[in-house]
Amino acid sequence: MSEKTLSESKPEAWDRLSERMEGQQWPTHALYVVATPIGNLGDLSLRAWHALNRADVIAAEDTRASRNLLEAWGIDTPLIAAHRHNETLAAADIVARIQSGQRVALVSDAGSPAVSDPGGLVVQAVRAAGLRVIPLPGASALITALMATGVTTDALPGFVFAGFAPNKSAARQRWFRQWTQLPAATIFYEAPHRIVGSVADALSVLGPSRKVTFARELTKRFEEIASMSLAQASTWLAEDAHRGQGEYVVILHPPVIAPPEKLEVEESASVDAWLEALLESLSVRDVARIAAKATGQPRDALYARALARKASREEG
């Protein structure tokens, strides 16, 4: 049985939804920062469609790429370029357009403008001019990858988005050390021709047991999401026939932290080693005083432990 679209099966609902969008406020003198699909054309929101239709002009990272999206959705709003190489000049033009009363929509090739994509300078310029910026959320490779891995939970909700990794190996290794200090997932984007080098550098910095997830071609026909240890990653990439296709979202999972009970045992063993060594040449009182400064534990408790260990040694 063929499936019907919303407009076919629920025409009243579709009409009501469209009317609600029509009835919303669409201010002039404003920049609309519009998220666009990262692959699947169906991920453009109805609100984004209305905003792009109502805009006087659309500032696009790549006018050719954006024209394909607009044609697919029946949008004929004029396009202007706003990319990395002309963003400062484009920002000045956009500010002037908005000041004259226009609605300007800002889009990147895919996903959210100003998030590892051009657009940040435009947004800054518009805000600096005291003009309104209206964000329209939507598809994001970063959030899509997180949704598919379950790496963030109520117990460990944090993550760090690091953007793109550096090109050179030495800089990448320093970069990995900088970004992976927190007990949180670290997410970055990587190009297919650099992914093998990035994985090798991550392995050298973080070790073989650190877990990693690769997400590629998200929302597209050949979407792929795979998790493994860094020790397995190089082999997986070498065996992957599609490695050269599509940008990667790479998630370095948080380091595995030992449960509290295990930490307490390890800390206890470490303190006892301190006490044993100090008792070779110091009194119990001095051992407790020095160990308290070194470990931060209460002196009375350390005194009792040191006294017990000294007694045990004398009995032995």
C-alpha cells in the first residue's frame, strides 16, 4: 500500500500548520540565520522554508549549492555570496541591506551557519550595528552524530566541540592534548584525506583503549556510524571502501573512569605505600604530618594507620 504525504492524508492539518506559519511575525530590518539540510532535502523545516521565501535576498556560502536546495523547494529568492574569502565585504553589504529595511537570510552549504562554517563575521557585524538576528534551528552534523551514539547521558551530559583538526601532525597532537583534558566527549570534523593521519595522532596521544565513533554521510542514503577503540580504527579505515567519501564527524568518547570503590582501593594502597616508606626513617607523628600534607587526608586518621602499620611490621 502506498504511503500518503501529510498534505494528502491530512489536508486540514497541513493547511492549519501553513496558516500558523503565515501568521507568525516575520520582522523586516533583520538577519535570519537559517539552518539547511546536511544531506536529506526533507530536513528543511517549514519555518525555514517560509523565512527563505520571505527574504529579500539570501546570503549563501556557495550560491550554486544553495540554488539546488532552493529549486528543490520552489524558492526563487535572489542569492548573493557570503563565503570565507569575502565575508567582511559581504557583512558590510548585508548590514546596509538590513538597515534599509530588508530581510536577509544567511545560509551555509549545509547545516548551521557560523558553526564551523562561514557566517560568524556576518552575525557579529549585524549585532554590532544594533540590528536584529533571528536564528532558525535545524539540521546539524554535530548534534545528529551525538543523537546516534548515546555518548552523552544524564550522568555524563557534557561534550566539547572542537571544530576542524589542524593539518599538521605535531599541531594535531598538541590540539588533542588540549581538547581532551575534560571528562567529556570531544567532537571534531575531519576531511576524508586527513582522517587516517588524525586517527594515528589521536592514538599516540590518547592510547589504544580510548573509544571513538565515526559518523559519515549523515542523513544520506549511505549513512554510516561506527564505534570502536582507537586501536581498531586504523584497520577499519583501511578496509572501508568508502573512506574517501564525505566529511567525518569524529567523537572521541570520554575516558573510562574507574568506579569510586576501585578509586578508593587504589588511593588507599597509594597512601599505605607512602606510610611504609616514611616509617623507614621517621616517627609515626612525623609520618602522619607529612602524609597529611601530601594527600590532604586527616592527620588523625593517617596517624592511626601509620601506628597500625608500624605495629604490624614489629610483630612480623
